[in-house]
Amino acid sequence: MSVITKGNNGDVTPVPIKQTITLQENGVQRLQTEITFDKKTSREDIINSCNFLAKENISLVFDKLEIKRPYFGLFGKYRIGFVEGFVELPDGMREKFKAGGLFAFRSVKIIYSKDVQTNAYRMEMVEIID
């Protein structure tokens, strides 16, 4: 099995997205996409991620997204306080997620994969860490 990673450095994919191509022993290539939103994710990162995924026919929809100020008001950066939505794959598979609240959340991680030869998609994980 060999692995090729397209990094989280913004040159190929938006910052929250990491894609890995795996060549399995039977010659099948699998493209795994990991989307991670955490307290460092900016509004621009979210917009760029949605646009990137839309080009790949993946729907990342936010029913509710709150960007909040830091705890002490004027100092620090804006951060995600609450997020609710879903990711929908081209085959109709949909997975909902909801995170956040009073103290915000640490991260939301969504992982799905695509069989490169057959274009079959599979939802692998939605992980929410509060």
C-alpha cells in the first residue's frame, strides 16, 4: 500500500481539507478526504472549503454557523462558537453534525472516501470533540 498526501498548507486544498490517495494491494486507488473545523478555522477557510467541495460534487451545508469573539471581548481572534449542518455525498449519503455551545468546541472532523475507479463514495467518520 502506498500513500500520497496533498497537504493542509493551502497550495492544493483549502486549509481545513486534507486529501490522501491510497493505492491498495489489489491495485485499487482510494481518495480519502478529511475535513477538520476547529477554533482556528476562519470564515474564509469555511468559504474556500465549501467551494472546493462543491467542485467535487460534495455538499457541505451549514444550517447554523456562529462565529464568536474570544472570551475577553476585544483581544484575540474570532472563532467558531456553534456549528450545525450536514455533508452530502454525490450518491445521496448524508451525515449530520452539530457541535458547540457555551464554551464552543474543539473540532469537527468529517472523513469520507472515494474509490477512484468506480467513483463509489463511502462516509467513514464524523467526529465531534467538545
